[in-house]
Amino acid sequence: VRLRGKAAIVTGGASGIGLAAVRAMVAQGAAVVIADRDRVAGENAARTLAAAGSRCVFAPCDVTSPDDWTAVVGTVQREFGTLHVLVNNAGIPLVAPIENTSLDDWRRVMSVNLDGPFLGIRAVLPAMRDGGGSIINVSSAGGLVGAPGMAAYNSSKGGLRLLSKCAAVEFARSGLPVRVNSIHPGLIMTDSARRTVEASRAGHSPDEAQRQIAALIPLGRPGMPNEVADLIVFLASDESAYITGAELVVDGGWTAQ
Ligand SMILES: NC(=O)c1ccc[n+]([C@@H]2O[C@H](COP(=O)([O-])OP(=O)(O)OC[C@H]3O[C@@H](n4cnc5c(N)ncnc54)[C@H](O)[C@@H]3O)[C@@H](O)[C@H]2O)c1
């Protein structure tokens, strides 16, 4: 039980990698607030986990809204009385060449993928000041390298990588016991990733698109959401007490080539 006594917020916890992280964290004894803008999926997930004996509640949240963040932190303190872990996982993809990317599209991606984690970090700090904490920012392998059609998304994720490092150094230097790290998944098989792969390989069948992508990965296959969740549990736990400001890839070797 590696997260016994810890309380966490997981944004985008209603599906995909976020939901896998919620499941893995409650399995290790954490109490978790699922913060997501999808009320139906979020309530369902929290209800199912609570019925199985886990400490899990849902809080409606659009990560781009400072008011929603205030409400989510209020929920975790009311329900669990403490807060140690924030997983900034909510994010949206965009596949579009720069020429066809409108300013509105660009800002929508930045606002969810970069403003969201910034607002989250700011909102949780007062609650973590005394007991300490770990903030895990879900960036992407796309936050480390460029790719055609990915300017908005990869820029937002590259920004999140440096937001993590700045926050890590700032907090450590000021004696604030809050660690901040970014994680960089490669292709992870969630519904949303499946749609993004198909959009990026327009003109190919979904099976062919998946085969083409898998061929680019040294381990020869996409990752599974639980394989990212395991890294999140490690960074949330005290096993990673000396790790801050780090960027950890979980990508089957893709960025090592
Ligand atoms: N799946 C991959 O291959 C992959 C690879 C690298 C990085 N990532 C990153 O991992 C994270 C999760 O990806 P996923 O594939 O599980 O996606 P997903 O679409 O399955 O899940 C995203 C969740 O975030 C929620 N969400 C979206 N916008 C929100 C907002 N404004 N406020 C609150 N909640 C919001 C959605 O409702 C959904 O539940 C994202 O940040 C994504 O960029 C995914």
C-alpha cells in the first residue's frame, strides 16, 4: 500500500490514462478526487470505485476555470481533510498543419494543456504547504520533439515540461516541500489516442495507421494506460522523494532512437 494516507486530485480522471491512474492510486491506498469536465463518465467511475470500497469522489471541473479549481480543492479538503498529490492529466489533442490552425484552435489547446496545469499548481499550493506534496504533469513524448501537424499540441506539452522544471526549482529553493515532475508518454492506447492516430494517417485504414505507428516504436507496440499509471504511482509515492524537476519518458523507446 504505497500511497496509504495520501489524498490526490487527478484531472481528466474520467477516462483513458487518468482513469487508469485513479484505479492504480486507490489500489495503493490513496483517496482520490476525479476532476473532469465529463460529469457522466466521472460520476460513474467514482461510484464504481467507491462501491468496491475505495475512497473516491467526483468533482466537476474544467481545468481552464480558476473558480472550478477553487471548488475542486474545497472538495478534496472537505472529503479527505488533506491533499498530497496533484496529477495534471487532462489534455486535448489537435492534429493540424500550422497554416490551417486558427488562433482559436491554438488558444483552446494552450488553455487546456498549459493554462490548466498552471492554474492547478497555483490552486493546490496552500493545501500542500505544510504536509508536502507531489505534482505530476502529464506532458507527452511530443513535448520533447517536433512532429508535422502537431505544432499547437507539442508546443503546449513542451511548455508543460518547462513549467514543471520551473515550479520544481522554485519550490525546492524556497523550502516548499512540493516536488514537481513531468512524464512523457509515447503512444498509449486510449480511445482518444486511437482517434488522433487515425487523423494523423488520413487516407490509411485504422488498422494500417496503427501498424505504421507501431513500426516506429522500438518495443514494437503502443503502451497501455496502466503502464503510465504505474509511473504516476511511483512519482506520487515517497519512493521518489529525491526526484524533482525530472522528465520521465514512458514510450517504448520511441524518443531514444
Ligand atoms: N494517449 C496517448 O497516446 C498520450 C500520449 C502522450 C500524452 N498523452 C496525454 O495524456 C493525457 C490523457 O490522455 P488520454 O489519451 O487518456 O485522453 P482521454 O481523452 O482519454 O482523456 C482525457 C480526459 O480529460 C478530460 N478533459 C478534457 N478537457 C478537459 C478540461 N478542460 N477540463 C477537465 N477535464 C478535461 C476528458 O473529459 C477526458 O476524461 C492528455 O494530457 C494527453 O495529452 C496521451
